[in-house]
Amino acid sequence: METNKLQQEIKESKILLISYDIKKPDMDYKVLYDIIKSANSWSHNIDITHFIKTDESIKYWYDKIQKVIDPKDYFIIIDITGQLKQGWMPKETWEWFKNNDGVDR
């Protein structure tokens, strides 16, 4: 039964919040940014946060990111699909949510 749940999670598009705290500022994090930007769609208007639309699981993204960051860095991935959102962000971010998640705040 656990396998079916994982297969279902992988097949459904979702909106994920990826936030990170980079501890080693002299490290080249272009690979990390390229991985995140490989999602179906993404928005990055907050310094340490990306929002992505993906068909892949949180575990998939965890495994990809964990391989390229420094062991002292921190990151978190949260599924925010369909959740109400409030905040003060650029208009483009709210438009991205509306176009990719169907939720207008």
C-alpha cells in the first residue's frame, strides 16, 4: 500500500516551497540553482526561497539537492499545493501562484 501512495504522489503536480540557509558563501551554488530551475515551473523572488511546480516527489527533490549542497547548509522542502497563502511579495509571485496552483491567495 505504501508503494501506491508514493506512485500517486509522484504523478500529481504539486507546488513545493524550497528554502535554504547557505553557510559557505564562497561555494559555487550554481548547480543547486540549476537543479531547482529544472522543475516544470519556478518562482524566485525571495532571497533564500524558491517555489516550484513539479510532478516529482519531495523525496526526489531532497535527494537531488542534498547531493550538491555543503554538509553545513540547511534546507527544507514543503508541499504547499492548494494552500492559502498570505504575505508581501512582488506581483509576479502572486501571478505565478495563480497560474501554477490555481489559488489566488
